[in-house]
Amino acid sequence: MFEKEPDLLTRKQCQDLLHIGKSKMLELIHDGWIPARKIAGGFRIEKSDLIDFIENSMYWN
């Protein structure tokens, strides 16, 4: 899954992959559903964390 994506994704890249808006992506980050680090003023998400969220999250249920 997401083989062509880099190992460290921006918030925008993640929201594009999930087909969600900025506010929903920020909500998922701030609520702890998707782990993120703030680097150079922007959020960065590890690709493996995004995949874990998609595969294992109860958020969507």
C-alpha cells in the first residue's frame, strides 16, 4: 500500500491519500488517531503510521 509514497508524509499528502479535508486531517492528528510530529512548522506523518490507521482504526466504524 502506498509503495510509491515517501516514508515521511506531509499533512497535505496524507489528506490527499485519505480523500479528506484539512480540518478532518487536523482533527485526526490532534485527537491522536494519527501520530504526527511537527517539523519545520508543519506536521509530518510516517507512512507506516498512516497505513496502521487505515488497516486497524476503529475510527471509521
